[in-house]
Amino acid sequence: MSVDLTWAERDLRALDRLSGEVLLCSLFEGERPPRGVAGLIDFRFGARLSRLCLTGFLTGRADELVLVPGRPKLPFDKIVVAGLGPEEAFDDAAFEHCMARALRALGDLQVRRATLELPGRQSGAVDATRAMTVLTTLLSPRGDQQPAFDAEALTVVDEPAAHRAFGEVLRTWRVRMRR
């Protein structure tokens, strides 16, 4: 099965118009206050993510995955916050590792429809074109192996300026998937 990839703007109104089982965002270690989608969630939840950070329950360490309920404040059943580790150590290899881990987690949760902000995009630590290229590669079947996240729909949330880069990568990926 091929996942339907779409794009949405990074703002609360856009998130409110979406629906799905899971919203995935990320957080660097020591990132206070949260930025990007995690920051929007924190705002909507009255600083709930910030309080989880203050208590040490949510740290942003690499490989950390924290699941919190999304409803009724957001149109998602669950929110998954992925830890990215220290921002200064976040490079292409760390991005690929975190992206693969996040997609495996979504697959393990048996998610069919998800929305996510690509890890590190909230700070621009990874280029939009590079991020989408890695994502589409991870979503593509390899030989007899199915991808870790084999679902119906995935919506990528980012700034409007990234939309063009996403569109170019998606066109190439869709052509490749039809073959």
C-alpha cells in the first residue's frame, strides 16, 4: 500500500482543520519553551508540555517517545512527542534515525492516519528538501519488505516556505511509486 502524503501549514487553525489518530511533534533536549508544533500544542494545552519538561517526565533526549492524549483540545486521539537530543548534535544521521524511529512507533501503534512535523524542522536544523527526501525513502517499500509505517494518510506540517520543496520531492516520489 502507498501512503497518501499531504501538506498543512504550521498553525493552530490548520491543525484544527485536520483529523487523525496521531499528531507527532518533536522536542530538542533542553528546548524551553517548545517550538514548532510542540509549541502550538503547549499553548493549546495551557503549558502542559512545559510542565512535563519541568518535572523531568519529558526531556527531549534522543530516542525518547512520550504519548499524551490529544482530545478534546485537538482533533487527534494521541500526541506523540519525540525527543531529538541536543540541538547542536542534530545532523542528517540523527534526523534519519529519529524519523525512522518515529515511523516505527506510528506503525507499532497501528496508526492509519497521522499528522507530523518532521523532526528538527521546527528550528530549521534540517533542510526541507532533505527532510522530505528521507521521509519518502522511508515510506517506500524495499524489495520484499514493507515500510515501517504503512498507513493510509500522512500529513506533513511545516512553514509555507517549505511547501515548494515538499511538492517537488512528492512529485518525484509519486512517479517512482507508480512504477
